Amino acid sequence: MFRIPKGKNCDKEVRTPPVLLMHGLLVSSDAWIDSGPDAGLAYLIADECYDLWIGNVRGNHYSKEHLKYNPKKDPEYWNFTPNEIGIYDAPALIDYVLNNTDSKTLNYIGYSQGGMMFVIMCSERPGYCDKVGQAILLHPATRMNSTKSVMFRMFTKYYDTVQPYISSASELEALPQGGILQQLTDVLCRKDVLADTICRSILYLIDSSHPGAVSIPTLQALSKHFPAGTSVKGMSFYNQRLSTDRFEKYDHGRDINLKVYGVEKPPAYNIKAVNIPVVIIHGESDHLSSPVDVQWLSTQLPNLVELYYVQDPLWNHLDVLYNQHLKEKMFPKIKEYLFKNSRKRF
Ligand SMILES: *[C@@H]1O[C@H](CO)[C@@H](O)[C@H](O)[C@H]1NC(C)=O
Ligand SMILES: *[C@@H]1O[C@H](CO)[C@@H](O)[C@H](O)[C@H]1NC(C)=O
């Protein structure tokens, strides 16, 4: 976890409660700074005088320590999905922030899987939701059956298909930073002309095309940090999410489901347990968390404050991390709600 207690350009008193910023699938805390000090959300929040904590979840580049298991050698380390991230990592990160600040609550900002882990936490860990005063969910991923991205569907399908046949720790890790795919794109993207063509096209393929959104230096920075790794089982969890119209737990297959859940089919997470105020900010061209699914989530949340769409018809999933105009297009809404739900510290 990283902390920016006060941004370089903060010239007012720091406000409380602290803010916890959570990244999405296959990225790390690095993603929040890849677009530089004028657009990266970590800089923008800190410069508005919030005590900012930037988390990482198990399995990514920054978060591969374990008391018992060695992620390079022990397959057990990789036996997790966003379910465990929501049940264990989210509460641990929240407790850590609260333990190290004199605050009883925090403002939670979760992007994509960062939103999913929050919903899972509230569903599975009664009491933890109350430690969050307000949640701002950016393009949250929960139900995903309307996901349009063919590339995402292909990748998750691939990992779901190979999962039963693999068993070593190295095979059970998916798309690590320093892995072949990340190294290849990093090398490719170093030349400006290639960054602008090949690397840009890769982003368009993963999500949707958005000309003018991502600068060349940002493309080069992100290719050093993306993908940042997760478990194959986690990718398989996503593959399952792509074809069900509920936000369900992991499907282990009939026999194990009976043991684990007491029923043949995996039960749904309890979205109604998210009883704190939630703001959703979304974009119409998101091909990963589709507007249809996010709209559905908004109808399930008992305490939705606002569902806001960024005023740009081409705004997509990756714009949250990499758009050079984020400060004007998306940040004002985040700033509005952070300000409303905070006060001067002294
Ligand atoms: C937070 O503090 C409590 C009480 O001292 C302690 O039991 C817990 O382990 C701490 N949690 C974290 C994540 O630091
Ligand atoms: C997702 O599920 C809903 C509810 O069953 C259904 O109406 C919708 O067509 C599904 N979407 C896709 C793309 O499969």
C-alpha cells in the first residue's frame, strides 16, 4: 500500500477522513500515476488535500508476499479469486488505514474490480461496510454478462479452459508484470510511432476506440506496468461472470458447490448488504463493464446516491486510468462527492 499524506500542490488544510483508492483487474497502484501529474487520479486527489492511501490486491506486482506460501513455488498461493480479495484484502486494507490515522471511517474509491471487491466485502463481511462513509465506484464490475470486449472474453475463456490441466505455481499465475506479454508490449511501445499505432490499437481492442484520449508518454508508461498479474482462477471467475445475469459466487462445479454452498448452483452475492451511500460514475463506451450491467447494479444498491455518466459519448473503461483529460471530464464529480463527505482535519 502507498500513501500520499498531502499532495505537492495542496495549499489548504488536509481534509478527513482518509481516502482509499483501489485499482482494477490486472493492474496495480501504478496505474493511478501512469498518466502523469495533470491527469493521474492519485495526483489529483492528493493535490485536493486528501490523505490518500493507494492499495494493491494479492497476486499483483506489489502484493506477492505471504507468511506461508511462496508464489513462485507454491500453487496454493494462487488459489484465489476476487472473492478472497473482497473477503480478506479489502477489510485488511481498510483496517490498516484506520489503524494508522485517527479516523473511524474512510472514503472508498474503487475502480472496476476495486468496486467488485467492495460489494463482495459488504456482502460477506458484515460490519465492514460501516467503516466506509461513502463509496465512489468508478465503472464497477459486478454482473458482467453484457461485456462487449471480445479480447477480454477470449482471454478469460482461455484461462478457464486451461485451468483444470495446470498445477504448478508458475502456470497458475496469469499475465504477470515481467511476463512475456508485458515485456513484449513494453519493448514495442518504446518507439513513439509504434506506441501510437500498435500499443494504441491494443487498448482499443481490449476496450473501445477513443481517439485523442491517451497520450504517447502515457502509452509508454502503462506498458511498463500492465498487465500486473493475477491468478488463473481469478480469470476463470471472470469468465463465469460473463454468462450469468446475476452477480454470483465462484462456480466450483456441482459436487464442490454442494459442499461449499450447500446447493448445486453458486448463490448470488448479497448486494443489498451495501447499505452505505454509493455514487457510481460510468462511461457510455465501456466495453468491459457495460452500461447495461452497471445500470442493473445501480438498481440493486439500496443506498445509491447518484449514477453519473461522464459527458463524453466515447468515454470507456481504460479512460479512468489513462485519459489525459480526466481532470476536466471525470474528476469534478469525484471531487464534488469527496468534498461533501469530508471536513477540515483541524
Ligand atoms: C488494527 O488494529 C487492531 C487493534 O490494535 C489489530 O487487532 C489489527 O490487527 C490491526 N489491523 C491491521 C490490518 O493493521
Ligand atoms: C444478461 O442477462 C439478462 C437477464 O437474463 C438478459 O436480459 C440479457 O440479455 C443478458 N445479456 C447478454 C448480453 O447476454
